[in-house]
Amino acid sequence: MSGSGGGVGGFSPQFDSCESLVIDTQLSSPKQAVVERISVGDTLIISTQNYGGAAVVVAIYQGEVAGGLAAPEIGRLRTCIEDGTQYLAKVVAKNDGQVRVRVTAG
């Protein structure tokens, strides 16, 4: 992978590459029926989906949307996914319907 980029478009100096992007966040708008089956240590697939003409980042568990992702780095993450980098989210904590994940390239 080449490293042009040049640091424009809102990318911060700490953002080296799509492969080094790590985001710690929790699922937003969690889907109760899916979240009930998720356990700490599970892996979710990170993807983009179009909702109302906007691309949103979602976490997929066993083929179903578990919830969305919201974090300051989501714009970067979306761009990296669109450019071909694949991401996974490991469930690091679960408290009732709240699911915390760590998103990394995978």
C-alpha cells in the first residue's frame, strides 16, 4: 500500500495509516435481539451501510447489524473502509445493552 495521503481532509498527525487506526468506543443504537447473543471476547465485522443516503459504520455479528459506531475517528474509519481496509471489533466489555468494542484493522 502506498503512503501518499499528505495529511489533508481532517486526518490528524497521529493518524499514520489505515492499518494503524484503533478506535475504542461502544455500540450506538444497539439492536437488543443481536446484543443479547454477544459476549465479551466475540469479534464483530465492521462495515458501512447506506441509510437515507448517508454511509454509516455498523458492527455486524453473525450476519446481523448489532449497532452502529460513533466516535470522533468515524470519518477516518469510513474512508479507510471505502479504500479497502477491513476492520474487526473485539468486544471488550458488556453491561446490559451497552457493548464496548476495540476496532482494529484485521
